[in-house]
Amino acid sequence: MPSPLGRPHTAHEAIKYETALKADKFVLMVHGSAEEQAKARTVLASSKAWQTV
């Protein structure tokens, strides 16, 4: 399970982030309360975001 702040817990997650960056994608980390994180997740999910966690 990803951490609430988006830091990878596993090597698999770290590789996934590294691969995205090498493919010229962005990795966005959101810091805030649970409510603020949920709002950010909703906004990103309704956009053309490649993947949200």
C-alpha cells in the first residue's frame, strides 16, 4: 500500500516512479490533511492524470 504522502514503500513502487520520470512523466506528491489529500485525489482523477494513488 502506498504511503499517504506518496513515498514508495517497496522497491517496485520506487521503480514505477523512476520509470515514469524517465518517460518524461511527472510525479506529484501532495502534502496536507486527509481531507486535502482526498480533494487533490479527486481533482487528479477527474483530469487526464496517468495514474493516481
